[in-house]
Amino acid sequence: MTGNKPIKFGTDGWRGIIAEDFTFDNVRLCSQAVAKYLKDSGLAQKGLVIGYDTRFASEYFAIAAAEVICGNGIKVYLCDETTPTPVVSYGVIAKEAGGGIVITASHNPAQWNGLKYKSSDGASAPTEVIAELEKNITAITEKGKISRILLPEARKRGLLEGIDPAPIYMEQIKKLVDLDVLRKAGLKIAVDSMYGAGIGYFKMLLGGDTTSVIEINGERNPAFPGMKQPEPVAINLDGLSEKVREEKTDVGIATDGDSDRIGIMDENGSFLTQLQVFALIALYLLEVRGERGAIVKTITRTNMLYRLGEIFDVPVYETPVGFKYIAPIMLERDALVGGEESGGYGYRGHVPERDAILSGLYFLDFMTKTGKTPSQLLDYLYSKVGPHHYSRVDVEFAEEQKGQIISRVQDSSPKMLGGVKVVEKSTLDGFRFTLKDSSWLLIRFSGTEPLLRIYSESDSKQRAGELLELGKDIAGV
């Protein structure tokens, strides 16, 4: 334990309030734990990739991490500038490194920063690796030593190499999507980079022909003005919605703070939920590209995926929330696609990790190949799987309330919700109530923030909203 709180890794890495929990000392402590893990697992000789996002002082925290890794005699490939997490992840593969560190708090509010650890396959570290890291942190805190050398000395010793992983990432993208077709498609695209690490990527990939990209919030600003947090959900995307309507663009695309999560606006400036987008991308891969393979979804994901699995005769696997659960199944089953409710999707043949940039390109290719607008694509999806409407609410709570909330939900076993019979209560991750009409309600705690998340899906917006209110009643919030 350091300061007031133990360092614990959530659904994707460790995050904390800058200067309160997320300090240089704690970053060095985590980095020493990573160095020990690399040595113990025989990966140290492969080196480590380190990247960072646009948050306050992220580059300096990355330097602090690099000093410790180099101080342990492990080579560091340090990104020269702010870099999206999926680009860093692909850099791990390209460099055949032992793993990667990304300094980012992803979609969290501006006062947060964080540290993600990526395994040698570029994926979010699985639970057993996280357990080793946390064990190392405890041991180092109690009686360990943190080794460290300054970067000029590390460079002299051949332990530091600056890299720009963007070009090799773009070469990889060209193998997955025909960028020439997209550049010549004549699309008008509005992009909200949310002041994050994805700034400029869609312009670089799609510029130079009849397709045009209009980018907003395309400069670094760690305060993330005009939004609660750099999360690509409707509440934070009023500016993108306005830009889509004002410029009459064909689509709006938003990427979060480290560009591993995506949000989509249709041609009318209306937000497509992440459940709709995941189902649309799965439909694109299965029908337009004619690919086959398993779909991996978290417990918060849409039932539309089960229907697509039936239609195209592919298996669907369900996991707790977090790509640390999704990635191992993707690798084990050679899955076609994996995704979670937060807007993060990963793909076979790439990195078993979320990639908002590739997701955006796949969505654009779906539009181009079918000649349909986003709203028409949604209608087409519903023609196959029926209407599904999703809603979510996040409720802040005081830490001392957590136990009471858990007790209330644990003790709740309703026979009916809104007049419909409850047929199952699952505790895979949180508490999910499945109803006879296939609607569902889920209550769970965020793995990275002090938030209670309540989710629902039903065949109408009104019904989904009613289920959320029932969820609040059950939790007593």
C-alpha cells in the first residue's frame, strides 16, 4: 500500500486521481513490479514498449516508468509522442516485445490518469498476470528496491530506443481495410477526437481524395473542456451531433481519450448505442465480408449477438466486463470479434484488444459496401434480429455505501419486473436479471471509478428506461 489506497488493477489497468493516488512514486512502484514480472517470466530480454496519451503530464509519467524498466536492465521502446493505445499494442507485436505499458486513464475524467499493462500479444493483461503484478507491488512496497537510471544513461547503454509505431500500424490497417476504396468513396465524415491520442488518425488514413474528414476537438487539452469526460457516449457528444447536422455529414465518429473506444452518430446526428454498433460490426463481418468465427461478448452486451450467432451459425461466448476476460477467449477460440458495452471492439487477424480506429474504418466500409446510411444500416439490422433498445445510467456513491448497496441487490430476488416474469438471476459480473421476454437488467460496480452502473435492454426505449428505474429501486440509489 502507498498513500491511502492499495494499488489495484481494475477492468483495464490501475487508475487514480493525479497527485493524490497517481503519483510518480506509485508509477515507479508499478513499473518495478512490471520489471520483476518480465524477469520472472523470462520475457525481460524481449524488452518493453511504453506509450502515453494526451492527459496531464502523461509523457513525464511515461519517462518515470522508462527509467525504472531501463534501471532493471530491460530495453525500453519509448514512443516519441502521444500514441493511441491500440497503436501501442500493435507496437508490442511489431517489436516482438515482452509487453507494454500505456500511461492513460482512457475515458475517465480529467483529474485521473492510469497505467495499463499489455501482454506480449498486445492484449490487456489476463487476470493471472494482474495477480502477479499486484503481488509484486505488495512485496516491493514492504521490503523491495526500485532500480532506476536516467534516460540519457539508458540510451548510452543501449537500453532505450525512441519509436514511432504509427507507420507500421498503418501498414497493418491497409491489410485489413481497402483504404483506397474508402478514400474514393466521397464520404463526408465528422470526427470528434475528444482531445485524445487519436487526434489526426482518420485524416491521415482517409485524406487525399474525394472523402473528406472534418475533425473537432483535434488538439491536446488535458482538461477535456465541454465534456464530463472523454468517453464517446451521447452525453459528451453534443458538439459532434451539431457538427454532423451543420455540415450535413454522412456519419460522425468519436474516439475516447486513448482511442480504444468508439462512438457513432448517424447522418441525423443521433447517437447509435454501443450495443447497436457492436451488432452492426458483427453483421458486417459475417455478411458483407463473409467471415466466420466465434463472437465474444461481455455480460453487458446485447442479445442481438445471440440472434446473429443463430442466423450465421457461429458460437457466442459471454464473459465478465473487461478485455482481460475477452482476449484469452478470442485467442483460444480464434474468435472473429470480441467486444464490450463501453464501445471497445477487437478483431481476429489484428490485436486481441480494442481498437477504435479500425472499428471506425470497418463501419465506414460497411456503409460503402452497402450504400446505406447509418440509420438505414440500423433498420437493416433490426429486420434480421428484431428491435432492441439499450439504456444505461451511472450513479455516484460514497465509498461507505458500497456494502449496503451490495447487500440490497444480493438480497433482492424479484419474481416479476414491470409485470414480466424474471427467469434468471446471474452473478457472473454484478447482478443481472433476465426476463421472460428476453429483456434484461444489470446492476454492477465500475471497475475503475466510484460508480454504480445500471444497464438495461428491451424491445422499446420506454421499456428500457422503466427497467433502469426499477434497477435504481432495487439498489436503493
